[in-house]
Amino acid sequence: METGRGTAERNGRGRAEYADLPPGVGFAAKDEPLRRDINLLGRILGQVILEQEGKGLLGAEEEIRALCKSLRFAYDPELDERLRARIGRMDGGEMGRVVRAFSVYFQLVNVAERYHRVRRRRQHEADENNEPQRASLRSALGRLAGDGVGAEELGHLLEGMGLSLVLTAHPTEAQRRTIRRRHGAIAGILDDMDSGRLTARERKGARERLAEEITLLWQTDELRAERPEVEGEIQRTLLFFKDPLISATLEVYRDLEDELARLYGEEGPKVGPVLKFGSWVGGDQDGNPFVRPETMLTALGLQRELVLERHRETALSLARHLSQTIRRVGVSEELEASLRGDELLFPEASERFTREDANEPYRRKMLFVAGRLRRALESPDGSDPKGYADATELLEDLLVVRRSLHRHAGERAAEGRLKDFIRQVEVFGFHLAKLDVRQESSRIHGAVAEILSPTGTDYAGLDEAGRADLLRRLLGEPSWESPPEDLSQESRDVLETFANIREAAELLSEPAVETFILSMARGASDVLAVVYLARRSGLVDIDGEGRCTGARLGVTPLFETVDDLEQAPGVLRGLLEDPMYRSFLASRGDVQEVMLGYSDSGKDAGYVTSNWTLYKAQGELAGVAREHGVGLRLFHGRGGTVGRGGGPSYDAILAQPPGTVDGRIRITEQGEVISYKYGMEGLARRNLDTVLAAVIETSAAPERGAEVKERWVRALEDLSARSREVYRSLVYEDEDFPPFFSEATPIRELSLLNIGSRPAKRIDSPDVSGLRAIPWVFAWTQNRLLLPSWYGAGTAFSEALEWDGGPELLREMYGGWPFFRTLVDFMQMTLAKSDMRIAEAYVSLVGDDGVRERIWGRVSEEHAACVRALLDITGQENLLDGSPVLQRSIRLRNPYVDPLSYIQVNLLRRLRALPEGSPERDAVAHPLLLTVSAISSGLLNTG
């Protein structure tokens, strides 16, 4: 963020590169616009800092950055000491302003990089002769057509396909909504400046608008004043649907249809609602006491309101658009009859429309549609006969208009914006997104135990088989006594939740809650207990012979720990062999959904074992489902970071076991990932395109990567076992690890940051087992160690390289097995983001010298072993040599992240030295929390 002397230098080849980049790392010609944008934004930021804070702050920031840059490229202990001393002389106020300078810089770099991705896609699509972008619909469909996948085969896949992206409210979004709006405005100005049509005056005006936005960004509080309430989280998530998800979704559907028509002709495969959305925001009660049973109804109401208003705005827009007159075009009898019905419903409006739009029947119809949508909005229970009762009624009206246009020379109008409106209604309905309700299994069993206690049944004392047998018997009984009046509040909440699900089913025009996610599932009784409570609430119907005749709620067991994942296939087999449950499933289309937990399995056993266990479980679950003639839909509970199942979606989906996707998949989009992927319309379109392409490709050609050799499987078993042993020996078996973790990371201080409504722990436990996976990963990301994403793999891989033929075997696996390649590449990415020198500064906070030196020795040796092993397997000289864009991005950011880490360590030391209740704590805590947010922006990761 330099001012007068600029931010780029010329290297010996005459190409502009950043002074902060290591030798040999620069911008390719295609990325020159990105270099230009970052350069411009950095200069303007420097100017703003100078105007707002003066030369003193800019000088301090530049001095600290220069020292960090020198240390990054050539470490010198004396310079390190100078840097620490310089930071030590600053008070909290000055530190906060310096941190803010780096934080705003990262925000601007992030905006520029995200916008550049949009620009590159446009540039690529501008020339039809370009090869399709990797991980795109055009690339995937072209490859399938080239491999001989015919229209009929692809059409059959698309007919039954269901991809659902589920937005969750996990507390990893550290950025305020106001800040995101500033980012959107800055990206919009960069887009304007890219047009090539601006005059010199207009270009100057654009730069002035950038300066204004960056000044406002500087003057806006980066941190939330208070922890967000659940309704605020709901509203924040809904904004992504409003802008840009709905529009981006419609674009992707058009892209898919256009590409199918190009490859297979106009009579090629038809596209149904293959991509939809879900949400946990307002329905996820697991471990969050602030999500109440009534919160679900609030979320559903807000979702309905947003999508109906969107439909109404679209109808009004089409009323302005469809200006055809009956003097030039005809109209079908069907549409005339429909208009007569509308006139009876709205006689006053009919008189006005007839007077103003007498000769424009299509416009009149869309005005009536908008009027009925307004009445539906004003009637949340759908009781107003003048409003649409459900999305099906609206869809019928739109199809009447479409058919009339097709019959009267209006094909272009029918297949243009009207078709998009029809698609919008098909995909988003009157509900916007299906809302899942989630609760932990022990809470469900607790409620069942209390309900049965008056009967003298010791439900809590029964083993798994006893519980399952009792629940099967109870489900066949015709009626039950009312629950006892002295139920605990927890059990009352459980019953009220089921009652509200039924109320939502009766109140709303379509089933907006279809799935109950049961976390910490371990046995068949967990699922049967949910079915039992659902039946008591009127959501499940069972006849006198014990067969289910109707179910308005499905149950999705979530298997989270390694042990539970290993037991999951047996649990599914037991359920499918149960005649009552089999009839329950038949009433729901014979598809069983199973959710896989990436976060807790990773925290439980480490990265390698978690991923291998998940891989095996998927294959075995699919086999059990096929054996019993039912469909399986896997729900992947991926987090934002690699340690919680994150990473590029395309590669992750293609790496799934062959035959396990089969067109049906649900995937969570969590926390900061939602903002990063869907905060900009062009990016949202690209990410939706990518995940849709991956699902189609892996489902239509499951044989790709299907040859998994037995020796590969044996090797992975050994790697997993050894990696897990090493990981658990540190994290769970070393008694000094909990205090080391507590002192070497900002885990204790993260609770001060108002980034989510959910508590950091499921239970009040002092050790790692009681800690949620999100803060666990978040803390290790902040101290730049990222330990959950690689620890244990170093020993396992190094030892495997010593096996007879080990190097050749691992390289063969890397080259021929998509799963293993993705496992290694994702680990490469996290290792490249980690920094042992910076992490060691955090480790200096550990008070016990013996604990610090011993555990740090283990950790640093494991890290070095992991890096060496991955370089050997991949044949690279440096991590990410095969991903130069990502490598450059990380190296460009490091000199700017380093100062934040040094400042955070200093502030942690200061804060921990102050007694609780000290009035000085707030002055230290505020800049400390700014560093948390800034490091998240710099690394593009929280949890």
C-alpha cells in the first residue's frame, strides 16, 4: 500500500512484478489486469491512510511491513528482534490502526482477485474458439459427448438428478454485512473501469469513486458491536439469495440448456430442477440454545417473504416487457379464459387494466399475476382466495402465458425472460430453500425417556437393541397417553419442534421442512426415536399392521466420529431390514439420505484417517443401499478449511468413490465460504457451474477412476492407521497438549469475537473432545500452524516412502487415483499456508519451558517430514509448483500477514498479563480482535 514510489518493480526480463514477491514468482500476461487493479487499490489506500491518519501511521505501517518482508526473504535474528521491539513500543490505539491498514489492504486484494476470476471467465467466453475452462459445464459435457454418452443416457441422468447446496450458519463469517457491501461497490467500479469505453473524465470519476469507497471502508467499524442474534444470521444468509444467488442460478440453468442444445440439438436432453438449495439457518438447534423451536417458523416466514417478493418483482418486470398488442398477435382461448377469471377476482383492478392496457393481454396477465402474488405475501397462511395458494398455481398461470406465446409467433418471448421466471418458480417455489431441522441424538432420546417414564419403562437403561425393539413396538401401537406434564424444558423444546414442523406443513403451501438431521447418530434406535416422535406429532401415519402409509418428514442420520462412520453401513443395513422402516422409506420415494461429518472425524482422528474413513463409508453405504433396492443420497457436511472437509468443490466431488454420487448429493456451504463463493454474481455463477459440472460428470461416467487397486487400498489402510496413531498420541494422549493448545493459539480469546450465535463448545469440557471443530480449526489457522490439516501424515508418509517400492507405489497412487491425489493436493495447500517461523512466535506464549520445547519439537519435526514426503510424492521442488496461481497468491499475501501475526502475539501476551476485570483489557482486546479478522482476510480462512 505504498504511495509515491509505487508497488511494482521491473525484473531483468522487463516484466512488472511486485516487490514483495519472491524471485521467479510473478504475474502471467493473462493476470496483468489483476496486478494493475491491486496496484491501483494499494495506491489509493495509501493516499486514504495519509489523509485520514497522517504520515506517522503510514510510516509505522511501512516500517513494520519492510521488516517483515526482509525476514520473509532472508531471516535475520537481529531484524526479528528489531521488529518485536518496534511493535512492543506501540500502544493499543496505534496497533489497532496499523492492523486496520493491513486488514483493509487484504480486503482490497480479495476483491481484486475475486473480480479477476469473473473477468477471466468473461475473457475466456468471449472467444468461442477457446478451449472450455477446466471444471466447467462446457468442459464436462463436451468430454461426456466425446466419450459417447448419448442424449437418452444423459437425459435419464438429468431427469433423476438432485444437487442441493445447503447454506449453514456456522460461526466462521468474521466479516460484517456492511463491509461486504463496500466490497461489492468496489468490484462494481473495477468492472466499470474494465469496459474500455470510458472517457478520460469518466475514468477519473471512477477513481474518485474508488477513493470514496475505500475511505468509507477505512471509516467503517470492522467488528460487530454485539454477537449476532439468530434472526440476524437468518437475514444475513437470505441476502445472498436476494443478491446474487437467485439470478446466478437462473444463468447456470440457461448455460446448461444452451450447452446441451449445442451438443445434442434442440431435441436433446431436457433439464428439470437439477439444482436446488437448502438451509440450516434457523433450524439448526444442535448445541445452540438460541435456536428455539419457534425460530424455525421465523426462518420459514422470512424465506417465504423474500421469494414471493422476488416473484412479484419479476412479474411486474415482465408486465413492462410483454407489450404485445392484439392488433399484431393473437392470444389463446386458454389465456382469455384465465384473464376472465382474474377479472372476477380483481374487478377494480380489471377496470383499470382494461382502460390502460386494453389491447395488451400478456401485460394484463402479468399485472394480475403480480396482484395475486401481493395478496399471497399479505396472507402468510395462504388463506386469501385472491392470492396464490402455492407455487403450483403460479406455475400454471405462467405456463398458460407461455403456451399462448408459442402458438402466436411469440417463441422468443416465451423462451426469454418468461422462461427464466418459470424456472425461478420451479427451483425456489414459495419456500426459497428447504429448511432442515437438526438436533443431537441424546436430546431426542432424553425426550423419549421422559415421555415413557410414567409407564415404568427404563428407556435410558436399555441397550441399543432393547431401545430399537421397544421403539418398533411402540410405533405399531394405535395411540398413546399424553406426555407427562412435568417434562423438562429440553424435552418440551423437542416436542414443540416436532409440533412446529407439523404446523409448518399445514400452514405453508408446500413442504418447506422435509428433513430432520440427527447429529451424533450411532445406531438404528437414534433414527427410530425420531420417527417415533414424528408419529406422535402427526407427521407419520402407520396402519394397524405396522406399515407406514405416509411420512411428511424424513430422517437423516449424521455420522460424525471415525468410529460412528465405520459403524454406519451396519446401522443402515439394520434399518433397511426393518419392515416398518422400509415402509417408512417407501412412502418417501425409496431414497435414504445419510450425512457424513468431516469436521468431527477430522478432530477425532486427523486428516488422513478422516478422509479415508469417509471414502470407505460412502462405498459401503452405497453397496448396502443397492443390496436393498433403495436410492442413497449422501449429504457431505464440508467446512471451509481442508481440516473440516473444505477445498475446491470440483476436485472433491470427482474424488468420491465410484458410483456413490449417482446424480444425488447434498453439500453444506458454511461460514466465510458462502461470502467467498457467492458474494459476487459472476463468482456465484462460476461456482454453481463448477459443482453442477462435477456432479454430472462423475454421475454420467462413474467408471472414471473406478479402478482402485488392492495394493492402493492396503497402503491407505496402513497410512491411515499410522497417521491416526501419531495424531491421537499428541492431541488426546499427551497430557501437556491441552495447555499447549490453549496458550499457543488464541482459542480462549476467540470467544470475545462476535462472529456467531453458537457457543464454541457442545459441552462444558476442558479438553479437545468437548470443543467444536470450528473453533478448533479456527485457532490453528490464526497461529499459522494449521495443525489439523496435516499432523500425523508426516510420519505415516515418510515411513511409507521407506517401504520396499514405497516411493513408486505412492507416486502411482498420486497419478492414478483421484481420491489420493486430492488428499495430497489439499494437504499441499494447507502446508503452503502454514508458516513454522510465525507459529514459533505463538509457541513462545506457552509458559512452561519444558512443555513448550518438547511439544514444539514434535510438531515442527512432523511438519518438516510432511513437507518432504509430499514433495517426494508429487515430484515438485516447492509446494504448489503445480498450482502457480494459488502459490503466487499465498506468497504475495505472506509479507502482509506476517505483521498481523507478530502484533497478535504481542497483544495476546499483553492481554493474558492483565487480571480479569482490569479496565485496561478492553484497550488491548479490541486491536487483538482486529488481528483475528485481518488474518482471516489474509489467509482466506477462518474455520
